[in-house]
Amino acid sequence: MPKPVTIADVQRALAGARPGPVAQGRMAPQPRVGQETYFNPPPNCRQGSVLILLYPRAGQLHLVLTRRTDRVRHHKGQVSLPGGAQLPGEPLVQTALREAGEELGIPTRDIQVLGGLTPLYVPVSGYCIHPFVGFLAVAPLLRPDPIEVAEVLEVTLDELLDPAARHVELWKDPQLSSRRIPCFHLRGWVVWGATAMILSELSAMLEAENAAADGCSCI
């Protein structure tokens, strides 16, 4: 049985290279509707950030996902990482922290930012999303904002890395006959699209770190 992922594993993974589109593309819906792609953002795209917030609970590293309400502007009802639009003059990492604090109702002063992942363009909303990974030494008390967050889901990194969590579904689309949707199944939630693509890069980095620790050069 694989050993549980530790914060030291995450830090070592983040000290290495970013696989970027190679890892993100594994969870990209196909085909895309329209001509824009996730990997070629226009120069005037709007900027935003999301936070992968890690913390210990019951001896395992967890992260938190949210299900958006029908009252938000973009991606109504979808599973997301906490985050949002950059304010004028605001550093992108501060955007991720501010939005996580507002959505989850938690103080962010004690969050240690461990690093960033590869930005990802989301054509449907026109945002270039900058993911950051943060760590809290103590599990937070989550008080989600009811305007933005319908539900929260806490899952372990080990659940995310479990190959059994990865699925491919075929969805009907009004503009296409069907779409191939790679996704994570996590405790009954279907995590797909940009959120799955961001988590796919983190997963690939952790898998590479685990392989390196085991003396394997196969990943």
C-alpha cells in the first residue's frame, strides 16, 4: 500500500519542473467547442487565481473543493477550487488568498504559499487562471459564503492520486454529437474541466516525486 502523501512530498514536487500542458491535457475535455484552446491564451485575457489549500486532518493531507452556487457569474453549479478575479494592482498570489478567505470564511494570514502551478486559459470565461498551492498547519474551520459556495468537499491527496478516481465520460453536447470528458470521481463529486486539469498537473508532479523516491525513472 503506498505511503500517505506528506507535506514534504509536496514541497519536493513543487521544487521540480512543471509538466504544464502535458499533464493538464490528460484531463482536457475533447473536442473543444469553438476555436480557442486552453493552452493559447489571448494577450488581453482577464487574470485570476485559484488556491489548492492543503492541511492535515485525521493524519492525512486534505484539500478543499467547492461547488459553486447558481448565483455566481461563471461556471454555475460546477466544482471548483476557491479563487476568482484579480483586483487592479493586486499580486496574483494575493488574489488566490483573498478569494479563498472570502469563499471559505477562513483567515489566510497563516497560509504558507508553497508555490505556483502552470497557468491555464479557460475560453468559456476568458480568464487566464494562475493556480497556487498553500498549506495550513492546522485544519481550518470552514464557513463557506452562501452566495458563492453551495457545498464544500474535503478530500485527501491520496484519494486524488488513486488511479481508481480517474474516469472518462461521454457527455451529450448541443453543438456536438458527444464530448469525451476526463474527470475525477471524488466521494460522489465529478471534478472536470479546468479544475481537473489543474489538479492533474499537481498529481503528475507528486507521482513523479514518488517514483523518484522509489528509484524509478519511468515517469
